[in-house]
Amino acid sequence: MPFDTLKAARTLEAAGVEPKQAEAMVDTVSAALCDELATKSDLTALGAELRGDIRLLKWMFGALVVLNTGILLRLFTP
């Protein structure tokens, strides 16, 4: 969702805020919003990283199942 800085400044001015104050307020809000928003490329990179982590966890879980099965077979078979 884009933040329309001109519209916000004009709204503040229409409400009685001095133009310089309105501009400073809008700049501050705009900087805060831009710092906190994730871009599509940020989310894509995070998704790729998570998919890699999930693949690793699946492999590790599979290895643990195989190892535990071997241990149980060794313990309970003559």
C-alpha cells in the first residue's frame, strides 16, 4: 500500500497545521513506514531460505527415523 505524502501533507494543512510542520510530520511517517515494510524481493528471498531450511529438517528427521529403527531392531531382535 503506497503512502501518498502529498495528499497527507495537504490533509494536515487543511486541518490547520503549518506547511513546514505538515511536511516534517509526513516525512517522519513516510520514513518509518518505508523502513518497516518488506518488499516482494525480501519475501521471495525469505521464502527461498525457509524452503532450504525445511528441506534440511526433513532430511535430518528421516535420518533420525532410520537410526532409531536400526537401534530398535538391534535391541528387540535375536
